[in-house]
Amino acid sequence: MSKTFRALIVEENPDGTPDRYIGERNTDELPAGDVLIRVTHSGLNYKDALSASIHKGITRTYPHTPGLDASGIVDESNNAEFKPGDRVLVTGYDLGMNTAGGFGEYIRVPAEWVVPLPEALSLREGMILGTAGFTAALAIYRLERHGLTPKSGSVLVTGATGGVGSMGVMMLARSGYHVVASTGKLDELDYLRELGAAEVIHRDQINDNSDKPLLTRRWAGAIDTVGGRPLARLLAAMDYEGGIAVCGNVAGVDLSTTVYPFILRGAALIGINSATTPMPLRRELWNRIATEWKNELLEEMAHDVTLEQIDDEIERILRGEQRGRVVLEHRG
């Protein structure tokens, strides 16, 4: 049976600018899929803000409803693994990009995109974590596969007050690492220390003005959320066999470096693409997130908003002013 629901709708004006408004949609308008989910919560990501700003590299056609993340209750299912009433979450794949996303009160997706919500997580907690938490978890998993352990040395997290950065600081500290948080917002020092950062440094200490191909060895590992020149300078300061998990580009997409960090120190750049992580690993990591990587600090990251308030938060994240995670709660 079709249902009417509210959603953030983004249309493209003739001059290419976005027109964002809250409108009504019908579940009959949603794309084909195995599972219809009543969304209770979503989370705001930088890519959502780009989609909501008419970015054709993210979303090809408009009108569109963004929202890479969604948690909620199964309403209808054509797949035996899921039944009405199940608590589930969806992050990544094509949700919120070219498939109507979590900024609407219903989504319909393939069963292959759906993760049963671990018992230890609430629907809201699932979206405090969301793509940001899953990306941080995947980065740590890949770094540990590369050989990183708490005994290896200091681990740097760039863009540490953002969603992925905050999650990375918290999860690494929870696992016993000596975490150094890099940020341009030193007024957030207490926040980062509360999350578990052993040290907090200004981002200018990473993005040095030299063009030396190698710097003093400093980092056993890193989660980099910014890319660009800071990543190149971070690479020059890696310790022997150190790895950098790369998952962002807010400082730019170009990377100018030399081969020296790779051939003289054995450094590794590890790309993190959380959107297409295979489901077995996806479920494994969500279970780790819900148990060994979860703690009471999760609440410190959350800022709850309604659908009426999400437009202001989109503008805030585009200005680089987001701290932690913005959680959208649908109250229908």
C-alpha cells in the first residue's frame, strides 16, 4: 500500500543553483527495491551537502532527496532475510546519490544494501556513527591489516573535529593507540581530548612550508580526511612501513609528492572507499563498532536536528564549521 511522506527535495534552478524545500512524496515514487524502510534517523555527511548543492559528480539528476545514511524499521520486504519490524541501517552504495536517500521518511533499496542493526546500538546511535563511523572503522581495519598496532607509535588523525576525524580519534583511543589530533580549531582542544586524543596540534604543523621530499619520521600511521598538500607533507613525515588511510579531499584532490617516502621508508597510501565495502566485512565492522569501539563518548559527538533545520546544517558543513555528527531525526 502506498504511503505519503515528507522529504527534503532539491531542485535545480535555471541558473544551476539549488532550490531546497520540504515536500511530500509517495512511496510509489521510490525506486524499485526489495526492502521498504521507514526511516527514523539519518546523518549529515559532506557528500550530502554537495548533493544538496547541485553537484553533478555526486547526483546526476534532480529533483532529488539526499542522505547517504539511514536507520529505521523495515516496513515491507520481498527478501526472506528481512521482515517488517526489523531494525536496520543502510550506509553507502548509491543511497542519497542517485537513489532517494535518508532525508526522506521512507527509502526503498535492494536487500544487498541493508545491514541488520546490531543489538547494542539504538537507531539514533547507528546514525551518530553512520558513514563517518563506518569509514573510520574501515580505515583502522585497513591500517591494522597493514601492520599497525598500539606499540607501533603515534597515529595522526587530520580534520579531527569532523565526522570521520572525531570517530577516528575515539575508536583509535578506545583501541589503545597514542592518538594525535590535527585541527585548525584549537578552541576544540577540550572536545578532542575528551574523545581520547593524547595530543592536539594545529594543522599548520602538518602542512609545513617546505618542499623537502622527506621530513623527520614522526607517524606510525594516520587517518587523513583532508587530502591535498597536507597529505603530501604528512606522507613525507611517515615512519618506516607506516600507512596512511586516505578518505577525504577537503584540502584538494591534487597530490604532489616524490617516490622517496615509498622507496626509502616503505610508506603506504591506503585508499578507503566505504561505499562499496563487501557485505561480509561491512557486517563484521558494524559488530566491532557496536562492541569494542563503542563508548559513552558517542553522545558527545551528536547534534540532533529536525527536517526543518537540515538546510542550515548543510550550509554549515559546506563552510567547514561542522563538529562531530549532525543527526536528523524524522518525527513523523
